[in-house]
Amino acid sequence: MMNDSTEIHLRLAKLRSRFVKNDRFDRLWQEFDDHLNRRRAALTLGLEEEVRGIAVVGASGSGKSTLVKHVLKTHPGIVQHQAGDNKVEIVRILVPSPATLKGVGSTILRTLGFDPMRSKPSGAIWDQVRCLFQERQTLFLHLDEAQHLFTSKNSNVQMDVVNTLKTFLNTNDWPVGLILSGTPDMMVMLNSDEQLQRRIDIVNLEAVSWNSYATETEVVFRTYAEKAGLEICAKLDLNEFLPRLIHSGSNEFGLTIEMILRGIELALLSGSRTLGAAHFIEAFYRKSGCMLGLNPFAASDYLAIDARAVLGSMQLSRMGRNQ
């Protein structure tokens, strides 16, 4: 028999696994649907049609990785990979930091079930990747945190990265569409080459605000509270609280969802049946360690607080103390 804590954490895990659909989802879904249908049509007719890429650009915490993953996993036009299948229509990898072309190529080979030989040069590894993509009928390569590919200051290394990406789009035998997700820094890479820039369609995840996302934020907040089995405290003025919630998430949708989940977690673990402001004051404090004057849920002039800077400075302070 499960104890209360186990049951609570199972409930929280289910909440974290939920995906909140919004206009960003609709934009990326339509863009990907267009790319996929064009590719399917060209394959059916045996045509060599220009393959394009998609770049999903958003700040850290905007929810871009979760968004792309959900679209690719739920789109009915994609054959999802099953154990033992030879066909792998989508390959997804997280680009490490720092990244090298050889390292990224080796990661792709391991994802496809091959153990790359370290002695192989980068060019040979990527040639093998392209051959395997054709063999496995791979249609799209998703590179998450793609900005890490372009951190080198060496212009020759930067050119190699751009040329490698273009080769996937340009290969006549089996072109592969690119899906790149990353921070705005990724745009430096995309804008560095006119041909690459022309072949990439941009889905930009702008920062959210109370003016632009008031309705969506309230729906999400109420839905998560209901799914958690909590009532919203009658004294909680949502018109005053929810703008603070968005601000605490640095006006990023993903971080705002994370803060909702942190507040709900504290409410459940404390045994409360209602969800109130105190849970979020404590949630932000536990995440940042800051004083009340820098807590967006407690400070009177919360708009003067740079939530991202507060969280970052406190985390750096902790790292310093631990060294």
C-alpha cells in the first residue's frame, strides 16, 4: 500500500507530464505539418524537391524543447519508432555544451544503435550518419540546443558546421529536414549563411505577459489546481496574483508552468486542501533563497524585480559557497 507521500509524488509526476496546448503549439504543428506533407508528396511521386528546415527560437525556460518533443511524438503523420524497427523517421538529440561536429555525429550514430570508432575523422562519421539516415528512411533530424554548435570563434569551424547542416538539406539521394531548437543565439548561426537562412522557417516563442496571456494563464492555473485535487484559496485575487506568477517565471511560459507546479507541490506536501499565495512565496524562496523584498509573490513593487537575475545570482552564490 502506498503512503501519502508516494501518492502525492505520483500525482505530481502526472501533472508534470501534462502538455498545455496553446497558440505556440498550433503554430509549430502547422509548420511541421506543411513540411512533412511536402516531403511525403515528393517521395510518393519520386521527385527531388527542395527540403527545408524549421528553427524554434526561444529564451531559456520558454518551453521550446517540450513543445518540439510533443509535436514530433503526437503528429499522426509520423511513424513512431518501435524497438526492433529499422525505420526511424525522426532522430532527436540534445547538443551538448561545448559541442564539436565529431561529438554530435557520434551521438547520432549511438542513437541509431551504432558504436562509432573514436579513430574515425569527423567527415567519415557524418558520411556514415547520412548513409544510415537513407537506410533508416529518416525524414527529420531534431537538434535541441542547437546554438551550442556555433560557439567556436574559429571561422573555419563555424563554416564546417554550416556546411554540414546544408548538406542534409541539399543531398539529392536522401535529403533530411532539419528541426533546430535553441536560444536566440542560434540565429547568429542561421544568419551567417544566405543559403541556410533561406531554407529555414522560423517559429519564434516570444515572451509572455499578463496582457497577452491572461486568459491562458488563468486556464492553466485552474486546470492544474483541479487536477491536483486542490481548491484555489477564496482570498486569492487572481487578477493580482497571476501577473506576479508570470513575472516570477521571467515572462517565459515554461518557467511559469514550473512555478505553478512548485506551488502545488508545496501545498500537497503540507497537507493543505487549498492553494494560496503563501505556497508560491515559499516556492520562490526555495528556488532562489532570496529575501522577501526580492520575491515577486511578496514584494509590493514586484515589477522592479528581475526574477531571472535573482534566480541566477542566488544559484551562483550557492555554487560559490560549495566550492
